[in-house]
Amino acid sequence: MKYTRWGLALLLALALTACGGASGTGNTDPTKVSGDIEPRAISWLLSRPADGAVITTVQDIAADYGKEHPGFSLELITTPDRPSYLQKLETLATAKKLPEFFDTDATPFADKLRARGDMVDVEKLLDELGMLDDYRPLALDYQRFDDGGLFLMPFEFELEAFWFNTKLFDKAGIDVPETLDDLVDTCGPLRDAGVVPIALDGQDQWPLERYMSYYPFRTAGPDYVKELKKGEASITDEPGRQAAGWIHDLGQAGCFPDGFSSTGYTDARDLFTTGKAAIYQIGTWELPTFLGDLPPATAGAIDYFTLPTTDGAVTDPNEFTVVSGIGTAINSRTFDPLVKDFVTYLLEEYPKRYAAQGRFSSTTNVETAAPESGSELFDKVVAQMDDLGDQTAMPWDTQLDPTSNSRLQQELTLLAQGETTPDEFLATVDETISENAPKYFE
């Protein structure tokens, strides 16, 4: 029998459940791990760019630790392609062969690993080390499971915003949109000015799914998706209907590039940075690009606005999508004095080394290195990070069960392309969630 990628994920999840719940034999409580340190080789299963700041920082720290502990080494098993990575993670998890560290979001699948006893309690670890209060609350909250459990370490802190080209806005004679519906209204004038209104990576699907989360977050708050994913709320409820209608309106207004479904991440970014697109929704992980050498059409013209609001919004303007990147779990089954000592050294060294590269730490005890030439845009982002609300719009791809998420992404593309109506979209997605959520979350 041939299984789809997400069908396999469901089977693996069921297999995890069958293997036994919280009766795992690992050391989930870090306070109970002590003893002599015996250096050995350990591994980290990663889903990050191999040349990215997180990996290079970790490599440098591991090399220094190895100098003090001969015989120690850290192998980084990198699989930046996300679908391939998830399949590898799920296969190793089912076989109970995960390495000492492994990357994962706080997804329903990861929660099954936690319930099986495969993860070290990170909150207890940070508290034991006296580091818990150093972390930004939103950075930790992004890594928490629905019951508040913290079993994932954050290594980043990023805001997601709508970056825009001020020159193109002036050319089109438009202002920064104050509401989500205003954003739709900007697309006609921008098209008339000869540019793509909104650059979008449609190939990877998650960027469009971000848009689906916006209306519900503003009108119903962050709990809507938590209820939706378990079938306790319906996509056909008013928040979901508003979102579907808005996505359809964005498509009908020509907001996205023609043929956006085949546009990749780099293509979308290049559309914006070369001045061919006026708006680009992405995180501050791209800030170094925006502060770098850019063509005349874009240089000195990049600004940003945060998530627009709606009539009757229940979340504040300074509450939007704030992420701390994919989290890292510590395998409880291989957690011993060496791993505990290394992760202690890592957490002590990482924030200052990461911030020194101009990156934003998930802790507040270090200052991010400013660009050498200085930048009003950089200063604005730093000030924004100090003025955030308590709630964040969680990305839906980390919340829904795999089958429902995959179908939602497929249907979103059709909806934005005008190949299906909002009612058809809602009916299809509602049926998929109703069928799959109860089995996955039981």
C-alpha cells in the first residue's frame, strides 16, 4: 500500500501512542541527572540552513567545549529541506533512535514524543541553571505545548512584519494600511503603478498559510486555532469565514504575483529587494538582507508595518506573529552528565555569540550588535522588540494535524488563485479537520 507523506505521519503518530504514553524510561527531569562527565561523540538533528547563524554559532561553541573535554565532538545532521527533515524525524522517533538533540516545533506530533517521555523538561533545566528569567517570555511561550509545558529550547527571536518599499508606495499614492481590508485596497493602485503588490513564496505554502491566521487572530484571539485543530471549533465559524473571504479578496485584487504557486522563497525575496514588488511579509531573519547592498530602486526605501487590525479586534496592534524559531529538544533517553554539562555551556555562551553577529537573542541579557553604518530601520526593530504585547499569532502549520494542514495549504492556493470559492474552501477544509483531528488528538 502506498501512503502519502502526511498519511505516513499519522501512522507514525499512532505507532508512538501504541509504544506507551508517559512511561518512557528517559531522564525527563534534569535535576535528577548528575555524576562524572565522560566525553563522547553526540549528535544534533537539525532543520536549519547549514551556513546560518544558529548552526555556525553552535559549531564554534562545540569546538571550544571539545578543547576542554578531549574526546567530545558534536555531529550536526543537517536536512534543511523541511518535508524531508520531518519524515526523518518521525522515522527515527518511531524507532526510538533520535540523537541527543533534535529540532522540532511544538507540533501535535512533538507533543506525542513529549507524552512518551522522550524530551527533557527544559523549563526545569533553565530554572535549575538560574537562566529562566533571562529569556523573553514570548520566546519561551512560542515553544510551549498547549498545556504550558516547555520542552523545547529557543535559539532565535524574530518579529514577522510587512516590509514595504516607500518609493513604490509614494509612486502609487497610497498610505500604510491600517486594517486588513485596507491591505486589499492597496493592490489596485500598486498594480496600476506597474509593480507586484505583495511578493509571496507560494511554493513552500506556509507563507500563504500565515495570511490565513491573521483575521482569526485579530477577531477571535490565539485560542481559535487551538480549538480548531482539535475539532472544538469549526473553520466555518465566523473567524474562519472572514479569513477565507479575505484570502479570496486578496487573490481577486491581484495582490500576489501571477503564477505565485511556483514562486520560491528566494524568488519572492528577490522580487522585493529589486523593487519589482512593493510589500513582502517575512520575519526579521531577513533584516540583514534589507540592511545590505541593495539596488537603487530599494536602497534606503525599506520600512515595515506590523499586522494591520480589524473592526472589533480582540488583540492589540503590538500583538502579531512573534517566533523564536524551530525549537530544539533534548533526548531524555540519552541525557546524561555529559549532555547536561554541554548544554549548560551552550546556553551560557550562545546568547552573546549570537547577538555579536547582529542577530536577536531569545534572551534579554545581551545586546544585538548594530550594523557598522547605523540604520534607522535596525533601531526601529529593536524598539519594536521592547514594545510587544502578551499574545502572539501562532503559525497554523505548527498547530494543525499533518493531514489537515496539508489539505489546508493545498486549498488555500486554489482559493487565492480563484479556482475555488470561499464556501467550497471552507466545506473541504472543515470535512478534512472533522475526519482527522479526532483521530490525531485522541
